[in-house]
Amino acid sequence: MLVVAIGIGGIALPVRALRRWSGGWRVAAALPALWLSLVALRIVLGTALDPTSHNLWPFEILQASVVSLVAIGALTVGRPLLGR
């Protein structure tokens, strides 16, 4: 269950930050969301070229979600410290 929560959080929290934050913070929140989008696009294109190339794609999404979650966590902590 923890793995599923991390995966969902890594996807949902950047989207939430994009909707709620403004200015430069919104741009910063877009980077983890862009990262996840690029990973998903790479999986789709790679699978279209070779159906056996991404057999472990759920783990690729999970790894990208962890990176995204760490980035959003750092932004969330840094935002009050650096000023809104």
C-alpha cells in the first residue's frame, strides 16, 4: 500500500501544486510534472517501436514518481522559507 501511495502522491502532488501555486512557484512545480510526462512519453514511444522494451514500465513510473515526490516535497518545504 505504501508503494501505491508513493506512486499516486508523486503524480497527484505536482498537479495540485500547479493548480494552487502562482508565479515562479508554479513554474517550479511544473518541472516534476514535466518529468513524469517525459517518462510516460518515453515509455509510450519505446513500446510503440519495440513492444518488449518496457516490460517493467510500472517500476519506471514508480521511480519517476519518487523523484517527483522528493522534488515537490523540497519545494513545499522551501516555499515558506524563501517567501511566497
